[in-house]
Amino acid sequence: MQDQQLIIRLQQQDQSAISTLYDAYSGALYGVVLRIVQTNELAEQVLQDTFLKAWRNGAQYDASKGRLFTWLLNIARNTAIDATRSAHFKNAQKTGNLDQIVTKAGGEVLNPDHLGLREIVSKLDEKYSSLIEMIYFKGYTQEEVAEVTGIPLGTIKTRIRYAINELRTVFGDNRAAILLAAWLIHFI
């Protein structure tokens, strides 16, 4: 019900709605954007652009097509992809070292492969690991995975839920598995 009230406020151009929206969703969206653009500076810019677009297009949100988070995630993802296609990004990519990175809360930068995420995912059954590979490492949406693989969307969602539970039980306190599971939860 809280999202419904927030949507109404956003559609009415209530200025406090955008800060509430930012507080609620910026952390999760930042992680997705960072995976795509691979630099903190550009990720912050894309995140700002995402919320600006949400503010301008709030009236276009249709709850029958998905949750508020999914709508914001699509805006963020598309904005990030557009940013990577820009001439400035391509030039920066040629001149800088843009290894895929993850930022911990303390600001320490880590490569996901150093966390052992791929190794962790590879220990899951193929029908689960292939979905996580597409969604987490390649940036596909669940809908895109369903389209590419021909697997029904409901089955994709069920398998992701199962994979999250497997990650939690098999790897217990492994921080990389916990981070991956927490990220995947946003797609259910």
C-alpha cells in the first residue's frame, strides 16, 4: 500500500515523493547501474537521471504492467545502457581500466570474480546457474531470459527463488553468496 501512495504522490508531482522514492530505491538501483556502467561517477549520474526521468514520467507508470521497483529498474537499466553507448563513455573505456567492479559499503572496490561469485553459481544445478548467469552477470531481465530460453516467465521466477534458497543454505555465511542472493531478491 505504501508504493500506491507514493505513486499517487509522484503522479501528482508532489516534490517530497521523489526524495521518498530515492530513499527507498536508490541503493538497489545503484548496484544494478554500477554493474552496467562500471564506474562510480557515471553510476551516480545515471542514478540521478533515472530519478529525474521517473519524476518527469510519473504519470506514465501503470501498476497493471508491474511493480514500482520494476518500472524504476527498467528506467535505470535503459538509462545506463544509453550511457554506455555514448561517445564519452566509449572514449573513457578506451583510455581507462574499466574492470567490472562491485563497491562494498566502506567504499572498497572489488572484482566480482575475486569474490568467487562465478564459482559459487557454478556449484548450482545448471538449470539455476544458467539463469543467474544471464540475469546477474549479463544484465538480462527475467522477461528477456524467458524470451531467449523459451522457458515460461513463471518458471524463471520459481527457479530464481529456488536458487536464492540454495545459495543461502549451501553457502551459509559466505558474503559473496549473501550479496548475490540479496541482489537477486529484487527480481522476484
